[in-house]
Amino acid sequence: MRRAERPPGRRLSKAGWHPLKPMDDAYRFPIPFPPPFASAWGDDAFGLWAGITLSTQHGSATQRFRWIEPGTFLMGSPEDEPERRDNEGPRHAVTLTQGFWLADSACTQALWQAVTGTNPSDFKGDDQRPVEQVSWNDVQPFLRKLEELLTGCEAALPTEAEWEYACRAGTDTPFSFGAQITPEQVNYDGNYPYAGGGKGLYREKTVPVKSLPPNAWGLHEMHGNVWEWCADSQRKYDGQPQQDPTGPVPEEGKDTPPAVRGGSWGGRARWARSACRFAYHPGDALRFRGFRLCLRSIEPSQVSGPPGGRGREAAPTRDEEGAASAKRPFLG
């Protein structure tokens, strides 16, 4: 389905309407499209998507990715945002010059199982729940193995900047849904609402991915459910405009703990805000944390076709969150 109501002479972009470029669908498409790793692809109300299908001796799984176009946004929170943390400012402009494919959900237990043959999660019973109890260190060999199973892609975690850009989906409010959230939109501890909001449901567990509404770019559960590891450690904001910023590379034995974003099923609503940022030791593996995949094409596609086509198949501890944070203090 093509996007509707595009003003004449302007292109639809996740960075906004572009007043200079002619309305040309080809301008929206990354090169290559479809990407070489895709077994299915299309264009819908949220934008371009590509899907992967894995089938291994350990099981099978599918995952859809959304194309995140380059653009500029304001990273961090304004000083008057309720319940903000000091490390969320000063707010500053960030430009991402390269687009990327971001999973439309956290990595599922099914996908982790298909790649690794294991399932470390605490909340089992539905393999469409997000995998949790995986450390940042655990994720790195998973990414390398996934690259072996897929054609022509680099697998990674999103950087903090990429994660917040995708989470905001063009918004500048505390949440992509606006100034408030409810448990009907986000899986968090409803006993701790945001900024005077009403108390609500506390599920006390993860929910299967895509159970809750997506943001405007088609990404589900960017807020809540599980904290999501980022590729980099936290950089210190200085208020200056940035282009493709990254924090320090996490390394064992150094004070560079990787960032986590998004909040979780066991956390307060304030921690699910788009700008909220914490960091943990890369070896920590708790049932509050998972991750979301980011893919980039590294070789030309060997298949071609319009959106909606179908290509070849791809190659085959347990405390409350507050107690966990007390055990290992938040960094940054």
C-alpha cells in the first residue's frame, strides 16, 4: 500500500516533508532494495519493510525490519520535561546521514533459539515473547552467527542515537505516543505512572512482541516490555549539534558500560521515556533486558522487484527491577 496524501512536489520522509525534492518514489528507496537478506518486502502505511525467514536445525523464525530513513532530530529531553534525569541534557540536534533497517520488535525467543539453539529466557511458554536474560556480551556472537545465516548483511545493535531517533518517530514529546502513556500502550509497572497519571495494570511479565500499538514508524514496544541494549556506551551531551554520533565502545575492564533504552515490564513509566538512558555492565543478564536488531546491506541485492514482491528464502536473576538496580547501581 502506498502512502497517501503526499503534498505535490514534496517527498514523504521520516525527517519530514522535504520542500526541495520532487515527489519521486525512487528517492525513498535505499540501494539496494530489496536488501539481499530479505525473503519478503513491501511498502505499507508505515513505510518500507523487509522480512527475513530463518530455518535451522534448532528451529525457524521470521522477523520484519523497517527502513529508517536518514534525518535530523532533537536528542535528549528539555529541561522542563517531568521526571527527567540530568544525563538527558542538554538537548541537541543530531543528524543521521545513513539509513538502516531496524527490527519492528525486540528479538524473539524463537529467533534466538533458531540462531543459537538455546533459550535463556525466564518468561517462556510463548516463543514470540522477547528473549531476555541475555547480556550485551551474549548478543555479540549471536550477531556474528546471524550474519553467517543471512546473505549480504551486517548485523548490529543500534547506537543510542539511532535508537532514540527510531523511538521518537518524528515526535518531541516524552513518549512517541505523546505526553502520557497507559498500560494499554506500554508494558510497565502500572503502580508507578508518569507525571501524575493514573495507576494501571501491572502484568509482572513480558508480553509477546507486537502485542501493543506501534509508533508512527511501525516499531512495536520501543517503550517498555524489555530494556534494549545499544551498540555503544553513553556519550556525554554538550549541547552541540552532532552528526552520526557514537559513544565509547564497550570493553571489559573499562568504564564503558553499554547503554540500555526503553524501560521494561518491571519498571516505572518514567524509565520508558524516549530520552531516558541507563547503562549496565556488558556481562549483566537479567530478565528485564533484551535487544533489537539492526541490519545494513553490505553487497548488492541479487533479486529485484517492486514493493510487495517475494524473493528467495534466506539461508537456512530474578528480583524486582528496583532490587536489581540496587544490586548494581545504574551508571551514567
